[in-house]
Amino acid sequence: MSGSRGPAMGWDEWARHDATALAALVRRGEISARQIAAQVAEGVGRVDARIGAVLGLFDDVVANPDTNRPNRAGVLYGVPVLVKDLGQAMAGRMQESGSKLWRGYVPTANDPLIDNVLAAGLVPIGRSTAPEFGMTFDTATDYQGTVKVTRNPWNPAHTPGGSSGGSAAAVAAGVTPISLSSDGGGSTRIPASFCGLVGLKAARGRVPRPLGQNEYVTRIAIDGVLTRSVRDTAAAYETLSRVPNGGTFMPLRAPKLGYLAALAIEPGRLRVGLSTGDWGRTTPTDPQVAARVGEVGLLMQSLGHHVEEVDDAAICDWGVMWRGYITQWIGSRAAFVAMARERGVEPQELGHVLSRMTYRHFLAHSRYDKFDIFAMMAANNTTTRSFGRLMERYDVLLTPTLAVRVPPANGPYSLLADEELDPWVGRLADACRYTMPGNETGMPAISLPAGLDAEGLPIGVQVHGNFACEDVLIQVAAQIERAKPDWFTARPGVHVAG
């Protein structure tokens, strides 16, 4: 470590420490939480002009990491995280949801996940970017009066994904080893895939929802973290998964193993279903992505698992699945009416405060009536039970994370695009065919790095688990990490250690 001037660590040394390792240094008194916070702030200064991932740091926390009283006995005490600008609110800290509609909004109470974050000892140090209301995986906004595009540290011409794009870009660039995310259609797993990170979407009901929400109303979304190591994900979920009494309508049994305990135990011989099929969509999966999933299937076979390909038709009725999911995706935008009035905006004025594609979602919500909502809920029942039957045959399901490779930044999936809604939503669903069903059913799934494509951009693979079995996903992920450590330790061109 360096002396009193400059950062506490050299940047190469910093890059070799995940959150678990940093917290261990703090516990041993080898570095202070204040030194780590200062290093993160300097890291933002080193790279953020090139990646646009951070909306702002909390200066009082940089000066004193104990400002919000993180638990000094927490497993990750002293490690800074960026708070995604969407979803879980933090008292006294701005949350704008990437939208002019919520410009300048400051919550007055912590949502339960923030309390869990602090209980883990994590230090919320600033805000990370998100597209408007998390409605896509291209993190570009214009609500601040100018277009702000978050960029991928592996190649700034490309998107880091989203909607947790700012958190992913910052973690990949080495600013901090862990940051907050949320996932309603893949928004943790997609940026993990595009940035070479670990992203777990836990089972529905595993993590507490914000105070104003529950799983009946927002069944597809769940919060989490983005990390560089499987053990950091496990450590975080030890505390993030604490749901306050009465805080969920979907109580789950605990995993058979604790998240950290699962790391040390081999999963045994698993039944692995493998699919790179169409999953009810009209475009083929990118050949490089499909080939990499096949390679990971061979790796899992070499690790002693039984791997077999799954026929798409055996999974579910895809027409029912997509009708249900897209009804929810578009029809739920009716909520903008109440949201607008809460913000003192009349609904007919929403075209002036929402981005083009977000506004087109709002206009289209009127396609759906109460009978469509009943049909949507019936579709959810049908699809979830179909996946349940599938997971009686398999312990895990191996697929791509995305059907596409990393797209350009502010490109065909941007909410700033000027085109008709239906082709845009169709393209989004085509790309997200392997992530959205997990949100519909509530099954857990984890995206893992699987090396680079021909252009030097990350490819992610996804392992879906049986209901409430995140411990098995942690075991499988740790096994792959041990077998292919270079996939998890590769550094992008834009990096604090650059």
C-alpha cells in the first residue's frame, strides 16, 4: 500500500481486491473505510468521463463513511456501493428514476433493501445511472436537458447494458467491486453479461420490495447486486435476503445451504438442461453466443454433470408466455397516470416529461382492459407451472444470457429512439428471450462471464435454478469460476488501473 499521499493502494493492487477482500483488510485494521471511500472517489475521477456511469457521489459519505451508520460488524463493512437511480430509495438521497417526471425527488425513508445494505456494512457512496424507469437495457437518458449515455468499459462505443448500466460499468471499470442493481426483465443479468460480471436475480420474494410495492403488483422485479466474484454475490445475499416480517406476500423457504456456506461445497452431479433455441421469438440467437453456451455445456460435462439439450416445445407454451409478459410490460404503464398526478403533472402533459419510447408505452397501455389483466394472470399461472414441470427433470437450465452480442450505446434498444412502439418492443423481447421468462415465473437465475467475442466484448451465460434454490446457483457459479478464473478476472480497456 502507498503512503499518506494519493490513494491507499496502487491501482493494480486495488483491482485485485474484491469486496470480500477489502472488507477483510478493514477488519484487520490494514486500511480504513475512509481510505476506501477516498479511493472510490478518485476512481470515479479517473474513468467516469469516459463511461458516464455515476450521477454523483455523496460528499458527506466520502468524508465519513459512517454517515448512514453501516453496521461495523457486517460481513462487507467499509465497502462502497453505488445506489441505482431506480427502485430502492434511500432517505435524503436523490432518486430520479432516469426521468424528468421525478427530477429532483428526494425520498424521506429508507426502503427495506437499503436497510439490508447498511446491515451488511456496505457504504452507499453515490448514484449510478439507469434508463427511464428501467424500461430497456440501453442506459441513455435526456431528462437532465442533455443526452447522457453510459458506456461499456470494454468498448465505449457499446452499451454496458441496463437497466443497471451505471452500476455495471462502474464495477467493470474497477471503481468499486460491488454495486446495487434491480431486475424486471434482465436488468441485473444483462449488464453482467455485457460487462463480464456476476449478476444473480434471486427468486421472487427472496429480497424485500420497496415500501410502496409488493409482488402481486410488481411480480417481475427484484433487486440485487453486480459483482466481479461469486463470493461477493454470496456475501451480499446473506444480508440482502432478509425480508422484514409482513414484508412479502411470497414467503419462501430458505435455501438448503447458506449463500456463503454453498461456496465451499461441490454441487454433486447435476442434471443440466441446455438450450440456445428461439424460445418463442422470431430471430435466431447470435451464433457466437450460442457456440459459447455449448462450450460451457462441455465444461459442465467435464465437471461431472449430465448435460442434455432441451426441446423448446417442452418448456412451455411460448405464445401464452409472451402475451402475458408483454401485457404486463405495456399495460402496467397505466400507473403513469397516478404517478404524474403525484408529481403535479396532468396525464395529458406526460408527452413533455417522458422520453419518446416511454411515452409510446404509456399511450399503448389503453389497449388493455380488465379482461386482459385476468388473462395475463392466468398466463402467469400456466407459464410458471410449465417451468415447474421442466425443473422436475433438471436441476439447472443453461442458456445464453442474451440472444444478441453487445449492441452500440444509445442504439436500437434506446428509449430515445424515434420509431413505432411494437417493432421496438419486439426487438427488445427477441434480445431478452432468455431473461424475461425468469421474471415472469419468479425462478432464480445467474449470469456469469464466459470470455470474449471476436470483437473483444464479453459474452455471458445464464444458469437458471429451481424455485428457491439460489444456493445451487452459487455452487455451480463457484465451480465454473474455479475452472475458468480468467473469465472472471479479465480487465476492460477503460479501467482505474489502466
